[in-house]
Amino acid sequence: MRVVKDAEIRRNEILDAAEELFGQKGFDGTSTKDILEKVGIARGTLYYHFQSKEAIMDALIDRYGDRILHAAREVAVDKSIPVNERIIGVVMALNVKGDSGEEIKEHMHKPQNALMHQKIQKVIINNVPGILAGIIREGIEQGLFDTPFPYECMEMVVAYMNTVFDDDMVEMTNEERVSRIRAFVFNLERLLGTESGSLMYIMQLFGGEDSNDNE
């Protein structure tokens, strides 16, 4: 007997299967036939939901955007976590999760997929500053920060991080990267009106030197 499932359930099954296969075999190494066999559906059913393998990747990127924002918001509202740790947690939540994470990132960064890359950047720039600004306001109440522009500061920070620290946007040597990280933290402390050196822990987000090595 043929099983008929709700369209949204079937769509998510296709996405789940594709995400797993892309993680195992890569986007280029995965065929639509692989996805069909994984889900156990006919080709017509697949094309009813997605016109192509590229459309499936588009949908995965949309889902990725929803996923990272949800994770970031969960960290941001957890009052049991100190303000400084929540800032790091929100930024870390923007990293791709799951077996297919690197494949999604690699796919977005291909020249022919520039619009996909831009789409994710737009999601981050339009949503993450507000999430971080809420944490900064708490920090202001606790006397950790002193700025009349919490949202605007975070918008500047996210825009900078999303461009200068994007390997596709700015090419730099390791030495140049470390210098930019130091400058970023230096200026962030001044934007937020906090003590010099108090935000050096943020360097760990970029794989930079630890807060004890800031001379």
C-alpha cells in the first residue's frame, strides 16, 4: 500500500536525507538518485518539492539560517550564563552544525553560489546585532559596559566580522589576521566603553592568542 505523507513532513525527510548525504559524499558526489533511494520515493515526488539538487541546497541553507538564529537566541536569553560567556556563545552558534556543515559552507563559497553566500550574510547582519544588543544592555545594567548605542555597536561589529573575517572577502596572511583581531578587540572595548584588555577573551573566537598573551 502506497504511503502518502503530509507535504511538509515529506519535504523535511528529503532535506534530512540530502543533508546526511552531502555530509558523507559531498554535494557534487551526491546524485538525485542517491537522495531518492535514501528517502524511498519516486523521482516525481522529489521534483514536486524541489526542482533540482541545487534547490535542495538552497532550502538547506534557509534551514541553516533558521537553525543558527534559534541557537543564538537560546544562548542569549539564558540568564544563568554570564554576559561575557553569552556573547561568545552567540557568535559560536553561528558556526555550521552537523555532518554536512562544511559541505554547506563550501558550497556557499563557490563563485557560482555568491547569491547563496550573500543570502546567509544578510540573515546574519539583519538578525544577530539585535540578539547581541540585548546581552550588551544587560552588561550595561551590570556596569560592565557603557554605551548609548548597544544595537549600533553590535551592527558595526557583526558587519565587520561578516566581511573582513570572511575568507572569501578579504585575503590576509596569518600575521595580518592576528593584527586585525587585536585591532578588532581594541576598538570593540572602546565602542562598548569597557576597560582596556577586558575583552581579550574574544580572541579565542577567531583562533587567536589567548587573553593572557596580549602584549
